Amino acid sequence: MGAGVALLPVGYVVVSAAQTGGQGLARLLLRPLVAELTANTVLLVILGVAATLVVGVGGAWLVERTRLPFRRFFAVALAAPLAIPAFVTSYGWATVAPSMAGLSGAVLISACAYSPLVYLPAVAALRGLDPALEDTARSLGLGPWRVFRRVVLPQLRLAVLGGGLVVGLHLLAEYGAFAFLQFDTFTTAIMTAYRANFGGPGAAALGVVLTALCLVLVAGESRMRGSSRLSTSSPARPAQRARLGAWTAPAVLALSAFVVAAVAVPLSSVLRWTLRGGPGDWAPVLPAAAQTVVLAVGAAVVCTAVALPVAWLAVRHPARTSRVLESAFYLAGSLPAIVVALALVAVVLRLAPGIYQTAATVIIAYAILFLPRSLVPIRAGLAQISPGWEEAARSLGVSPLIARLRITLPLLAPAMASGAALVALGASNELTATLLLAPTGTQTVATGFWSAASAIDYVAAAPYAVVLIVLSVPAVHLMFSEATSRGSA
């Protein structure tokens, strides 16, 4: 049943396309607007992913493999933008440079907001690599750049492709950040169409294209990744750090410029507008924060409850059925929030109108969107727990259920907590689906921020931005700690 619910958005896209018909769909898609949206969206993904790869991989290598001045500061600062939602970053820049717009502004915001999604897995991969190959390359006379290009970069392939895929999916789904910049993508156009006539065939047709782009991106990453696997372990010794020489100053300046653009500008803007406000501006924020916590915790509980049996089947009972079930959740999680929201609106109004515009519908949307965030760490944690411990307990007369509750579950608790934190982070910052599905009169911190900021009331929006950042810090700290702890034990 869980997989069926998760695949509702895919079914919605297929049914919408079938109901529109071939000729109708062609008429809707062969419009100048769709051509413009396709060009904007594809260029954004190509340039945005490229920018995040340069910043993320380059920053990880400088921090982990060179004698970079202020290395510890940059190690944290390059991950810090993850605590600032993309639409808050865009808000910060919009208040500093109101003329920023178009593709160039969208690429800048993408690099600022999403580079940590490449940086953190690249750091984790670098810390898990055996430096012997790099030492051998240096002994053959290769300089730091050639060692990086010929030896290190190929070993980062999985981390780079995975991080690039995550960034690309985020760019396809992002609404608030690009709406601020008045840069039209499929997501912003679908939202406009939905608000104009409550969806309709035009929004459905655009959803078909957006879903197709997501599937092409996922399939392309899978093809490029191939069957390669990279096993990492704790290196016997730390890697030798290369001297940057004449490149020291340019490297420090480049990283400093990124930190200013991605962290200092948004935070200074939020602080400036917060100080211009008064205590009354915080009054509506507290109820919104409480509602956000309730929905985020609900989503985390649901995702953990669903991910646990799915991960158990995938690890302990691998078979075609378990692989199909697991893949269904990954596929659903890769779809944009706008498509998930439109699907739930259509299905709920037809089959269960009683839960339309209730917290239950919002939590279902969050579960579809963020279940992979819980499934991945739980699956990895379960794979590291030997079934032999349960078998030993059963040999002493303990029932299988009690053995799992007393032995496996406590060992799995850190992975479950990690997944729950990641789900809660995503739910706290989610904007697009919440705007469409939240009950009338209900505000989360993200929708409250958007309501004020889109009305150009930057003073009222600032307290919401502060709370969004505060809510994000614990999960980002957990992600940073996990990434930097790999290979350092």
C-alpha cells in the first residue's frame, strides 16, 4: 500500500497525459511558452549543476588535500549554506541587489544554496580514500593539480554523480528561489497555471514534461554511474597535504568569495531586516513555528515507520519484490513537489475529500517527497548489523521479535535518528507542496515567510527566515558531522 501511495504522482502524470490525448497534449506542448521553459530549465540544470560541482569538489579537495590557510574555518563554512533555504538565499540577494534576475542570477543562487550537497559527499569520499595512490603519483613527479585530475577525481566519481543528481532534482523542483528572481521554469509556470485555474490540462501538460526531465536526469546519472562501486574504509594514515604555492592567495580569495555570497549576504540581509522590525513582527512566527514542528515531526515518524520494514526487506530478504518496492520510493522521492501536490489534490478530491486541506494530506506529501532521506541511512545502518547477534539471542530462548527489539533496534537507533532529522529538515523548509496543500488559515514558517516576502514586506519576512535557519542548523550539523567522521576513525 505504501508503494502505491508513493507512486500516485507517477500515476497522475500518466492519467493526465492519457486524458488529454495525443493531439491535445501535442497542442499544449508545442507552444512557444513550453519551448522557453524547456530552454530555461535545461540551461539552469546544466549550468547550476556545473557550478555546484566546481565549488563542491574544488572546495572539498582544497580542505582535505592541501595546506589551505584557515582550513578548519572553510571546512565548516562550505557546508553552512545548507542551513539557509534556497528561497531565503534568494530573498537575501534580492534585497541587496534588486536588479538581479534571469539565468545568471538563478545560477548564482543555485551555486550558493546547493553546493554543500556536492561538498559533503566529496569530503566523505576523500576521507575514506587510501592516499597510497596519490603518494605514488607524486613520487612519479606529478604536481598537485595533475594528482587531483588523474588520481583523485576518478575516485570521486560516485560522490560527484550522486551529488550532481541531487542538485539537479532540487533545481527542477525549486519554486521560491526562482520566483524571487522572476526566472521562469516549469515549476514556477505550473504554480502560476494552478493559481490561475486550479490546475487544468495546461498545468498537467507542464507536469508531464517536468516529470520526464526528472526521469531523464535519474536515468542519465544511473547510466554514467554504471555498475561501478567504490568501497571506502578508514585509511591507515592521513593523506599528505599538498602545498598550493602561488595558488594559495587565489584559492583563499575564491573560497572567501563563495562564503560571502552564500552565507554572509543572506545572513546580513536577514539580520538587517530583523533589526528594523519590532517585537510585534515575531507574534505570528511562533504559531507558524509550532505548526511546522508538528508537521515535520509527523513526517519524520511516518517516514521512519515506512522506511524500517522496506529497509529490512531490502537488506535481510533481498529479492525482486523488495528491489521493486525500494525503487518505487526512490522514484517517487525524485519527483518535484509541485507534481506530488497536484497529484494529491486530484486523488484526494476524488477518493477522500474529507482529508483535503488537512494536516494528513500535507504529511502524506512530505512522506512521498522525503522518504528516501529516511530509507538511505536506515538501510545502510541495518546492513552493518550482523544477523548473527539476533541468532545468538534466539539460541538462548529469546523470541525473534524480542531479539530485534532488544538488540537490532538499539543498534539501528542512530541511523533512524539521522534519517528522521533529514526528513524533518526537508519538511521544515518545504514550500511548494505546502502552499498548495496546507489547510486554509494554517501557516508554516516557510509559507509565512513566502507570504510576507512575496508581498515585498521584508521586515515581516525576516523573523520567519531566522526561524527557518535555526530549525535547519541541527540537521545540517548532523550531516556535517557524519561526512567529516568517515575515514577519520
